[in-house]
Amino acid sequence: MQKNIFLNYEVDNYLKRTEKVVLSRLENNLFSDMNLLFPLIKKNFKILETGCSFGAKLHYLNTKLPSMNLELHGINPSANSIEEGVYLHPDLNLKLVHLIL
């Protein structure tokens, strides 16, 4: 029962609750904690973020490290999140995954 509630309700509603906060963090450069990763990232790296929502953190990496030619991928179980991410960030490789709990 918990699994069905999560998969049928929570996965997509999480985006509705958090999208404005995440976009505000992106606009106000509040993902700066990710800057700690920059020394570890090499040119042409492939990066996968699981639970990427609509790809805001991947977008942040892409805008802060444009010369690194990164291949950025994100997966998430929310169809709404992936749809929003593909619309907002067409340069990212975002995919829907189905959870098996």
C-alpha cells in the first residue's frame, strides 16, 4: 500500500511542492555548495544524477563549467519532473525511470 501511495501520488507531487524553491536557489546562485565538486570534474566527464527532479543541479553544472564539455544525464521516477526538465533544459539528457520497490 505504501509503495502505491508513493508511486501514484508522491512522486509527481514532490515537484509541485519544491519547484519554486529549487528555481529560486538556481536564480540566486544557492547551489554554490556544488562548487566543491568542480576540482573533481574532468573534461568530457559523463555525470549521472539519480533523483534529478527537473535537472536544476545538472543545469547549474552545465552553466558553471561550459568549457568542460560534460555529458550530463539525470533519471527520476516522476514523469512530470522529467517533462518539465526536458522543457527547461533541452541540453540535458533526462529520462524517466520506473521504480520497483
